[in-house]
Amino acid sequence: MALVDIPGSKSITARALFLAAAADGVTTLQRPLRSDDTEGFAEGLARLGYRVGRTPDSWQIDGRPQGPAVTEADVYCRDGATTARFLPTLAAAGHGTFRFDASPQMRRRPLLPLTRALRDLGVDLRHEEAEGHHPLTVAAHGVEGGEVVLDAGQSSQYLTALLLLGPLTRTGLRITVTDLVSAPYVEITIAMMRSFGVEVAREGDTYVVPPGGYRATTYPIEPDASTSSYFFAAAALTGGEVTVAGLGEGALQGDLGFVEVLRRMGARVETGADRTTVTGTGVLHGVTVTMRDISDTMPTLAAIAPFASGPVRIEDVANTRVKECDRLDACAENLRRLGVDVATGEDWIEIRPGAPSGAEIKTYGDHRIVMSFAVTGLRTPGISFDDPGCVRKTFPGFHEAFARLKEEIVG
């Protein structure tokens, strides 16, 4: 059995950094993820005048309920979608002029539903080049609050950004959502806001967020469930056994639901109070699965799908086309490079059983493409990557950790 030490959740670390910066007092984050995305978020907070102290196992953030400590800042968001979407929202609650830019990859990713909603709330926000994309400038004078309608069909991060903003407004927010993808991520946000002293109410499709600010706390970061999916999939694929401690019945992250897909395919799954174990049984059945709510794990499933006894069809994943790359097409292209028969549509991919052969994987600079096809490599010699280092976005030590896992469960 392999007991895998998974780094902290990227999603939880990013939300916790926002909440800590907005809270009244000093917050300690225990075992935060240290990766390019989260370091970029922390660096952005520092540019906005927040104090971020670091020790090997924790970060301390001095909160400022009134907003950034500076009145002018230029923030580079790197590749981080949470950084690029959350920090302009945080800055809007303060007073000053704040410019945000990002990497070419992040510049391509959409922002318009969020920035349109912020404008509807009276935020003076200007896109400098392409409308709905970075770079952008916020001329902040606080946010009054009120009612707003939001389309979160491309990303739940738009809704999360507004929910996080709500307690910093003068009168609170009522956010009516017309469409929502990756709903479990919103539940993470609401649960974390509760830990910082704010209770969000829901009236049908409307989220009601009270004013009044946040309360500082000590907050432990649970292991990343999306990252865990590669290690769980490795067990299912090889007949090995993998346990991830810190992810169990009380886990916040919806992506832990990926183990239920593995269970349907034939793996044994045990979920305890504080750990989850997946054991491969030597068989993988074909499956048809809707992954709208756990779409970050779509590439993980695609990468092991050729080894199933029947077709694997993944549906309702249109939003994966606007991630770090078009993940649906990237998975299809790379599977075809390996000699696998694949069909795709606007929001689905179907992968037929096959015997993949080695090839170079085109990563598009996307960490999840690399980590997913590393799992394929457990059964397919000769797989390499054109940009293996892009895993630094969420798991800088991935290749070393995966090599240790391979030694333990494959030999």
C-alpha cells in the first residue's frame, strides 16, 4: 500500500488567502499549497499592501477589512485563474487605482461575466485590450452592494469572487445565478466563509450575502482532491493500493467524487473519517459519466480510459474548453497520438478501448494534461512531455512523488 502525501488544495488555499486578507485580525493558514499559482496570489496580496508572513508549514496574513494598504498597484497574476479573478474583486472593495495583468495563457481565459457583474455593482473597471480579458484596471471606491445577476456557466469562480466580496460591501449582496458549472466549488466557498464568520443564505437561484466583514482565524488546508485523482487513478489502473490521508468523509472538495467514478469502473474504494483508499482490482469497466461538477478530473479519466473493457464516454464538460487550454481537444489529440480511437463533440468525449503506444504528449502548458498522462505512462512505456515543468502551477514536486509511487505500486 502507498500512503501518499498530497500538497494542500489550490482552491482552498486561494480562497483562504482572500478571506485572510479581508478579515479583521491575523489569520494563520496551516499547510497551504506552495506552488506557482498560490505564490502568485500571495505576491499579489503583497503588491496590494497586505503583509504575508511565511514559515515552512504556515502563512500568516494581516487582514485589512478596509481593503488594500496602498492606493496604487500593478499586479501580475501569472497563470493563476483564482488570482486573476479574485484579486481585482478584492481590490474593488478598497480605494485606489489597481492594474492587473497576467500571462498570455491567462489573458486568453474569459473574465467578462465577472467584470460585467462588478460594473453592474458600480465598480469602475476598464479592460485595456480585449473586452472581458486581462489586462484590466480597477478605479476602486468601495462597493455599495445590492442585487446582481450572474452567468456562471463558464466558471464557478465568477460566483465565488462575488460571494467573497459580499461581506466587504456596505449593504451586502444578492446574487442571482442563471447558470452554474462546478457547483461543489461554490459549496467550498460557502463553507470557508462560515469558518471566517459569515453565513451565506440561499433562496432558490439567489445567494444572499450579509455585510459586516470577516473574522480572522486559524485555518487548516486539506490536501488537494484534484491532485489526488492522479494517484487514485494510478491504483485503479495498476491493481495497486493508494491511501490519501486528510481527505475523508468531511472533505470540502467535490473532486473527491472522482473516486466514485473509479468505483463504478471496478476499483474498491474505502472512505474513512480522515482518509480515502483506492485499490485496483485488475479490471476497469467502460462507463458513461457526467462530469460537470468535477470537470478538473476529466483529463484523469480520459488518460486511463483506453485500458477499460468498454468505451468511456464523458459528458457535460464544455467548460473544460476554457481552462488553461482546451482540455477536451487536448485529451483527444494526445490520445490519438498514442493510437487510441477517440470521438468528441461540443461537450463530450468518447474513448474506445485500445493499446496505447509511446509518444510525446503535447501539454499546451497545462499542468493537468501532464499529470493525467503520467498515469497513462504507468502502463505505456515511452511517454514523454514537451513541457513537463508546467506542473509547478499546482504541484512542483509531482514528478518526484509520482516516481516514488510507481516504485511502490508497480516496481
